[in-house]
Amino acid sequence: MRNKQISKAVIKRLPRYRRYLRELQKKGVEKISSKDLSKLIGYTASQIRQDLNNFGGFGQQGYGYSVNNLYEEIGTILGLDKEYKMAIVGYGRLGRAIANYIANNEPKFHIIGIFDVKKIIQDIDDVEFDDAQIMTCKSLAGFIRSEQVDIAVITVPAEKAQLVADTVADAGVKGIWNLTAVDLEIPAGIAVENVHMSDSLHALAYYMQDAE
Amino acid sequence: MRNKQISKAVIKRLPRYRRYLRELQKKGVEKISSKDLSKLIGYTASQIRQDLNNFGGFGQQGYGYSVNNLYEEIGTILGLDKEYKMAIVGYGRLGRAIANYIANNEPKFHIIGIFDVKKIIQDIDDVEFDDAQIMTCKSLAGFIRSEQVDIAVITVPAEKAQLVADTVADAGVKGIWNLTAVDLEIPAGIAVENVHMSDSLHALAYYMQDAE
DNA sequence: TAGATTGTTAATCGATTAACAATC
DNA sequence: TAGATTGTTAATCGATTAACAATC
């Protein structure tokens, strides 16, 4: 547990800062001021400095921020300097899309197990996931315990989601990434992040009324 | 354009209210007070009443809210009483997962066109999407114009995302649902909603540090 | 009517923005 | 050194919560 409680709004902005810093890095930009970053990212310079100073003084007066350094620092704050063992539960279309994304874009996150109601003999998409096995859900709890899985990714149908969550929580995962359309009840001490795609689509419908 | 500007925080909660009301509806619950809804959904009763009263007085003193009525009202506020024509741009694993989700769960959203760099002769997943054709991206702008597509769903690789956004914006879509890992620059008057899955995963990593 | 619960105003809390002294 | 820009405190703004009169 950290000393100061950082608001969710701040945490939600960190990955975004990191993405923009990565782009700057790619372009070979070495330093950036909060003012220039503000123009790029759309937050006020003041907010950028406030956000970063929750975690330490990463800048230098009169100079700005080192792009490389700040990128690394934010990674560390987020915990992206560590390695994570993941199990994907539910290997339908969404499960496969997520597995593919992680395998190709998230080097710190390792898919070590894939679970589905049926054992799928062969990955039809023919992708390698750190030699992850595809297993039936029966072996889920045992696998999480024995392999010390850190994160369970839940992509099962809505009506199965809570059952899966209970199982993986009980088996000792530290985090749950919930991609189903339901809110899960999770014991305190286990982190949960939701990607509610339907909520996002419905918000889009709302904003389209204003548009034209 | 509406008279009062409603904050994004409120809009983000509406789909969630609607989901819980749908569950109550399924269970045959006819009325609910803000107090009971609060217990269920986790927002304060005060906030629930404030949120709803941005749009009108849907309740009745001494009684509460009619579940059916409130469900319908929120749907109308969100614009879910209308029909939307959609084009999916990028038909990889994520595009297929999204197409499948929409076809099976979102009756008001109609996929009328699917675009990819290559024309895929046959949908390998063998799903019907309102007879949507699969076409190459070359025909994208023309299709959007002639078919009056309302929403473009962007699931192409990050480096192509802005190009696609420019194309569909220019061709006259009213909304863009962005599932790529980049932020898009979109002309004012076109609604955008982002599902940044990688940001969500990175936030999860952060919260796992507090957990244990 | 009495009890319950809304709709709405007022109070509080937290987050964002502005300002500026510190300092590179 | 002079100029630039941070780190941080203070001011403002907006969102959430509390309170209660209105009313079903």
C-alpha cells in the first residue's frame, strides 16, 4: 500500500502520458516541457505537472522533462517494469483477439494458460502464446494455484463471468481484467479493471445526438 | 445540441444504470427506490437522483422509480431508441470479435459493411451480419457516402488508424468508435468514443501493486 | 392521513487551474 | 547572468453528498 492515495482520474491519465512519450521517443525527441506536452496531449500544463508531482519531481527547472526518463518513470509507477503471468478464461472471438494483442504488444504480460469450456485441440488462428496450453475450465483453479497466475482475463459469456471471477479470486490471482458486460463482485485486495465495450458504444450513441 | 451541458461523468454512468435496470427487469422487479438501487449499483442514492434529474423527473415521491419506465427512459436519453448503420473497418481478430458482439447483442446497431485491406472471400467464422458485405478499404469512402453509414468502427492497426479516421470523417460518418491504441484527431461535430484496452491493462498493473 | 421517497437547494469535498517563488 | 520551466501553494471550479421541503 502506498502512502498517499492517488485519485483514479490521475491513474487513468498515466497510460496516456506514456503512449505520447513513446511516440516522442520514436521520433527521437529528447526533452519536452509541460507546455509542449500540453499542446500534444490536450491536458493543461498545470495538470501535467500536478499529475507527475504526485509521484516525484521528474523534471528540471528551465529545461523540462527528459522523454526517455519520464517514459521509464511512468512505466515504473504503473508497475510495467514487472512481469505478469496471465490466464485467459474464455477463448471465443474476444479471447483470441485479446490473446493476440497481448502476445504482440505487451512483452511484460505472459499468457501461460488459456481456458475454455471445451478443450480446443488446436489454436485455429495458429498463434503461439509463450507455449500456453489450452485447457478446459475444470483445471482452472488448480492451474492458477500451481502456476501462480497473477492476472485472470475474463472473456466468457456474461452469465458465467461471476462464477469464473469467484474461482480465480479464490485460487489466488492478484488482478482480474474483466472484458465481459457485467460488473463483478471481487473480494477486497484483488484489483479489477473493466473494459465495458457496450457502455462505450452506448455513450457514443449519446454523443452522436449532439453531433451533426 | 442540448440546452444544458451534461458532464461526461454522468453520461458514463447512464449505460451502467441501464444494465442494472435490465437485470431487475429480468427478475420481474417492478419498482425500485434510489436507496435500493444505490445498494445494488454502488453509487449514493443522492447521486442517482441527481443524475436522473438532469434529464427529468422519472420517479414518484413515496414510491420510487418504475424499473421498466426508467430502463426505457435511459435508453431514449442515450439515443438507443434510434437505429444506426455501421461499418467495421479492419476485420482481424478484434474486428471479428466486435462484429460478433454487435450482431448478437446490439439490435439497434446494424453492420452493413465490413472493410479490410484484403477482401476476405468468406467469413471464416461463418456469422451473418445483416448481409454485410466484406470489401476492400478502397471502396470505403464511397460506401459510407452512398449507404449513409452513421458509425465507423475502427479496428485497424495503430499506424493506419488516423488515415481511416480521416477517410470516414470526410465521407460523413456521425460517430467513430475507436478500438485502436491511438488517439484520433477528429473534426468537431463528429462524436468519438475510445476503447483503449491497453490503457486499461496498464491501470490494472498499477492497482495490483496496492493489492495483496 | 402517515410514511416513504422524490426533486432540488445548500454544503462539502475533491480535482483542476492559476500563480509564482525556486532553481536549473 | 538571464530566460525558461519546474514544483508547489493558493484560488477556482465542478462534482458529489447532505438535507429537507414537496408530494405521492
